[in-house]
Amino acid sequence: MKFINEYREGDRVFDIYLCKHKQAATTKNGKPYENVILQDKTGTIDAKVWEPNSMGIEDYDALDYIEVYGEVTSFQGALQVNVKRIRRCGEGEYDPANYLPVSSKNIDEMYKELLGFIDSISHSHVKALLQAFFVKDEDFVKAFRTSSAAKSVHHGFVGGLLEHTLSVTKMCDYYCKSYPALNRDLLLASAMLHDIGKTKELSLFPENDYTDPGQLLGHIVIGSEMVDRKAQTIEGFPEKLLFYIKHCILAHHGEYEYGSPKKPAIMEAVALNFADNTDAKMQTFTEIINASTDTGWMGFNRLFESNITKTIY
């Protein structure tokens, strides 16, 4: 099959893709059409079904695998598919492994590296807490290794949560070498635990959508509760240490306007906020660049509040 990241403007599309999203809409003239998002393991692409009631468009729903015939066009600097025909596919016509976006990095190697950081922790209770999640809790480990870090924006792929967590942990480890006042055990533990709530905030692929707990509580509150419950199973876990770890989780978005229940009040929380924000923004910019065919200015981006471009010289 031809993967989405291989398409260029003017290409013909005739292959099977996962229908990630489907939404009915109408044009300004009142004509019905459908907004569709097609997905494979390399990413997603917007598609438009301008004649949804035509003979060539069979019945289909979101999360169906569909054979699509159409043409790739460009709209406001982004590629999209004008769909002419759709056929709903049955089992055996496709390999599901081709349709889940996966980290470009090796998941086993990343997880091994993360476990190495746990081995480097000196405080017995901190190490026990991390091992309770990342070594002993098989259900958590399975979800953590396969979860995304977001529905969209950054690290929205299988292994994305692990990739983001490892990157933030490595950045925090660097901070500890540059700023000795930081408590390394506390900061690294908080880095590894800061987004664990996303294992319950988002459903696994192919849905990768917000769950009821995700909608009602959000990953920050969920993660804090998960840490609290796990710490209660560890005999003699220091109460103040638990408060510090939970504070880092609750404050890691930095500002109330970004969904943080608390603003950083300790040095480790400040460092975690910077590391988390840095990795999220660098990955977001990377994904924007990789998804765009533009070689010049790409227009105003809401996240960066700036007209952005690739650096080419």
C-alpha cells in the first residue's frame, strides 16, 4: 500500500485506510458533504466527500477500514483528499498493523532506558514507588508502553507517552547535573510519573479518544490520584515526599490557564514544567514540519502564536 506520508499534491489515491473520524457538514450553499480523517501508521490526512449520497459512496462509519478512491489536493498549505468513491472493507483485506501510528523509536529500547533511570534512584521509597508502577504493575506497563501522549498536538501515536516521558526524564537528569540544588530522586520520579494519568485519560488506539474520566478529571488529577493510591501500598512512605511528588504532577503545566491545578512552588516543579513544555513544543514543531509540503512560511500557528517556517539554507 501507499502510506499517507508518501502522498504529494496531484497524486491519485486508491488504497485502504482507517476512517479515524467522520462528520457530516454543509457548504455555505447548503449542500451536504462529509469531513473525514484517514489514518495509517505514518499519520493522518484530511479528506472531503463532496458527494456523500452518490452511488460510489458505500455506507461506512468512523473506525471502519475503507477503500478510498480520490485525488490529493492542497488547501491552505496542507494536503487533503477529495474522495470520489468509498468501499467498506472486511476482515482479511487489510493488516491492522499498517494503520496505527507508531513511534519511530524502538519501544523496547526506550522502556529499557527508562528502567535504567529507576535503577539509578537512591531513595528507597522513591524507587519502590517507581517499581510498583513500571516493573510490578503489568496492566499499567502494557498501557503505558502503547499509549499516546495526546489525542493530537504532540506524540499522538503508539509509544508516544513513553517517548515523551523518557525525553522529559532525560532533560530533567541534565538539569540536575547543571543545577545541584535540585533533588534528583524527586525530580526524576516526578518526570517519570507526570503523565501516567494519560493511560486512563485516553483510550488506546485505534480510538485514541478521551474517556469519561479523561473528560471529567483530566490526566493531571488522575495521575495524582494514581500516585497517591500506589504510595499507600508502600509501607512507611514519607507523607511529605508524597506531597512533593503530587505537587510536581499537579503543577507540571505551569499556569492555571494551561490546566494546571497548582503553580510550581518548589524548584523541582519548575524544572519539570520547563522540561515538559520544551519537549511538547519541539515535538509539535517537528510534526508540523513533517506534515507540511510548504518550503516557505506556513502561516500563523495558534500554539506558537507566530507565523512559522522551516529553516532551510
